[in-house]
Amino acid sequence: FTKPVPGDETQSWLLAERYLRRYYRMQPGLLGTSKSSDVMTEKIRAMQSFFKLEVTGNLDDNTLQVMKKSRCGVPDVAEYN
Amino acid sequence: LFPRKLKWQNTLVTFRITNYTPDLKKEDVDKAIHNALMTWSAVTPLKFKRLHEGIADIMISFGRLEHGDHNPFDGPEGLLAHAYPPGEGLGGDTHFDEDETWTKDSHAYNLFLVAAHEFGHALGMGHSNDPGSLMYPVYSYSHGFPLSEDDIKGIQELYGPNPDHEKVKPKPEAPDKCDPELSIDAVTELRGEKLIFKDRYFWRVHPQFTEPELTLIQSTWPQLPKKVNAAYENPEKDIVIIFSGIRMWALNGYTLVPGYPKYIHRLGFPKSVRKIDAAVHIYDTGKTLFFTDEDYWSYNEQTGTMDPGYPKSIMDGFPGMQERDGDEVDEVDAATYKNGYLYLYHENLQYEYSYNKRKVVRITRTNDLLNC
């Protein structure tokens, strides 16, 4: 099982949301019949797959660590408009 | 690459530096930008021409927060810079976050390295997921020629090779953990995690995760050399010793212990020993085994001295280590110990030596370590 998200959980989720919107094209708000949490899980999985992390869809410690690192602003997924 | 493999149709690409950061002298910015562009022209037919006015293909600027392209920066840290793929207007333009501290060394953010990365985008490259590539999205500092083979493959896919270039030495691609021929340089425990070193990289294997995490050695420890020969953990002292050539470093957790590196000869090796091939601490006995060429040594951690009667021959000490063709294995790449078993690694094979039976009892592949 994965370790629970440490520290302020809300802040971590907000950081992850911002990160996934910017670099993984996660759309804000609801998308038809998809729950926003499902969308976020999918995007976390995409990010974990890109960075060769354990693909769980969960916002674990390792995933958050990568999200906090300084990086380039170009998205990691296709179609950069 | 970007969708539709966007690229400049002309191999002569113009650039213009529209403003400067106060963090560096103008000439240092010019030099960083120039060298970053030369990095790509070294491996392609691309040539770059500087314009001092008007519209260039690659317009370079420093800005902060919302800086005119509706892709705002975010203040210090986080997002460092961005660039647009080849095209008209904004295409090719490269922006650096002025809220960062730009440097020409390893402190804060090295402008040359970030610029070289961004120009990769400006020329048509996307991100790489090889942590050793320049086009990996996360910043890390490195010395030497910044492109890896992965970067060169990418850019030459768009523009072809440079027929005139002098020999460049690209960094090798990241190792594949499931390569059946995988050999490793060193392995050690670190507070319950296993670190496996190969070339410029290491894998972290955490007991709670099945997927090992691959990282560049120098992005975690910039002071360590690019390649590691051997490593071991002394859990009683809570340190990991890393060996490269005739030097050794000590880690306390992930922090380098001050006062290192030191020479390996302090451990009692003769000056003729120029590198350690493998090292492993046997916690049951308090001894550490070192492997050099065809020999192994036993070091008493408590007294800080080599045990008498060493070195001894690896072949004599660990019978049963044979290659596929039946030849005896007389050298070791890496070693670990657990519960009465010594695991010795040679090329792509792992030899499980039983202290009880005093022989090798099992042979598996090295990448078993990586859950492959």
C-alpha cells in the first residue's frame, strides 16, 4: 500500500492540480459524465508513467516530490499550442 | 518531438536577445546563449545568426509572471522557462523567468543549461523521460557536453547529423532495467531502500513500491563523481560509503558527510589498489568485504583495520561462481548481503553464496534486483 500524503493534504492536492493542468492538460471543472477525481487520477497516472514512478494514480510521496522540483514550463504531453 | 514534427525548414535560424537579466553581466548572458545554440549546431546542420533588431525566428527574453504570451511564470522556483516549437510569430520564442536567479555555475539555475534545454524546444523537440537527457523536464546541473545520445537521436530525427562536426562525446542513454544483459556498477542499502548504480544513474528500490525509480547520480549528489565503482552501508554507523577510483565519500542518509572525499588507502589498501570493484558489509560479523580485481579483503569496522591474511582469491573464497561457458568468475562488479547469503554480481548474473554451505547455491539474473 502507498504511504498517505504527508503534511497539509489540501495544499498537496492544489499543487498537484496546478501541476497537472499546466503540464498534463487536465481541464478545470467537470467533463461530461467523468468525475473530476477520475480525471485527476488518470492524469496522475500519466505523470507517474512519464517519470517512471510507480503508476498508482495516487498522490503519494514520490509523486509529490517530483511535482515540487523546478522544471521547464513546456507540457510533457502532446499538442503544445 | 512535437506533433506534426514541427521544425524549421531552413537550416539557418536567426535569434535575437531582446533583454537581459540583471543576475549576470551582458557578456555572460551572450556567452550562455551562444554556447547553448552551439550545443545543437554541433550535432546538426543548423547554423544560427544573431539579429540585433527586428523579428528573429527565436526571440529570447527575460520576464516575470504574466509577460505577454498568456503563459505566465510563477515567481521564484517552480517553472523556470519555456519555449515554443518552430513556427511563425511566437514560434521558436524562448522566455526565461526573471524571478529565478540565473548563474554561470552550479548555484541556483545555470542559464546555459536551461537555455540549451529551451532551445531544444525552439528547434522542435519535446520532453524526454530519460533523466540523463538534456530534454528531461526537471532541472539538474551537470558538467561537460550536455547532450545525451537520446537528445542527439531526437534532434537528428528532425535535421539530420552534422557532417562536419568534430567528435562530440554525448552522454549515454539511461540503462534499461529489464535488459537481460544488464550489469551493474554497485549496490547498497540505504535506510531500508536499495540503491543500484549503473553508469551515471542509480535506481532506488523501496520495499513499498514495485517500480524502481531511476535518477541521475549527480542530480541527487552533485559532489559525487559521474560513475560509482562500489558502495556499502554500515547500518551501525548509519553511513553509506561510495567509492570511485581511489576516493571514497560518506553519506549520512542523503547528505554528504563533511571531510570527504578521502583516499581509499586510509582503509589499509596498498597504493597499488586503484579502485574497489565491490563492497559489502556483513552485519552478522561486523566485517566489510572489499573486492578488487581477482582478490577480496576483509575489513574490521570496529578496529578500522584490515584483517590479517588478506587479500585472498575470489575464486578460492567463493567457489561455484562460473560463467555460462564454464569459465570461473574471478572478478565481482557489486555485492550485497542478507540473512547468511552473499549476493555477488558479475556482468548480467547474480551469484547467491551461502555462508552455511560455503558455496554458490543459486545463479539468477542481475536485474532480479530491479523486480524484472
